[in-house]
Amino acid sequence: MDNIHPQGKAIKVHISAKPTEDGFGGESVWAEELGNNTARINNLPFFVEEVGYNDLIRYKIEDGIREFKEVIMKVTDSWGITWEPTDKSDTEKTTEEWIKIASHLKSNDVHYESAMAGMLVVALPVDQEEENIVWLKALKYSCPIELTLHFNEKD
């Protein structure tokens, strides 16, 4: 459920992360192969902050797996948004709520991706944190479904 579709030669790139208590140790993302071990990220990461949608990256191949090495050009940051479905057991109602949220995001030209009911991530321009927060708050208050914003932790 998203409005982003891999183009060109789609590949998977793994991004390692410090393992969490749950054993989570990274994330694999879709990317467009550009040659010479470079790629453009074509989906929004949920759990790693190093890369975002449309970022240009370099990867290395280890044991047949493309492993993220570095960002060549940072384009977007991923921002988390959640919503509490009215009735999680009612998939029809949850789908109706998601359609309202997705329509709202599309009408505001937002690149987004959702992995499950109640959780999504949006891509916004890098290095515009204050503007992004103001914009996200406006998006939240104009949405027909109540959203909760999860702001990135910046050092």
C-alpha cells in the first residue's frame, strides 16, 4: 500500500542496524540499479534513518547480498506517522480509514508507504526539519482521520 513504484532494474539493498532487543538488525529496501555498485532508493525505510526515498547510495556485495555502504547524495528523510484504526477487527472499516488517509496524502503530493494498518512513513526534503515539522502538523490537522506524528531524533 504505497504510491511509490520501483523503476528500471529493481534490486534489494540491505541496510544493517544495531540489533534491538527484539533482534531487529536492519532492513532491506528496493532500489534502482544505476551501475558501479550505485543505486537510487525506491521505497521508504521504516526502521533505519541512514537513507531515504530517492537517495543515491553506494553498496558493496558480501556473500551475494548487496549491503549498504554509504550515501552519495541525501535527498529525503523518512518521518513516521501512525493512526489508531477505529476497530482493528473490522478490516473493511480499517481499509476505509486507510483510503481516506492515502487520498489525503496523495492530494498533498506526499510520497508515502505503509506496511500495516496503523503505520506509515512519509518522505520529506532533507535539511528542512523545522519546515517539515510545520508542514506535517498542518497535514495532520487537515486529515479526516486522526494521525500521530513521530518526529525524528536528531543529534
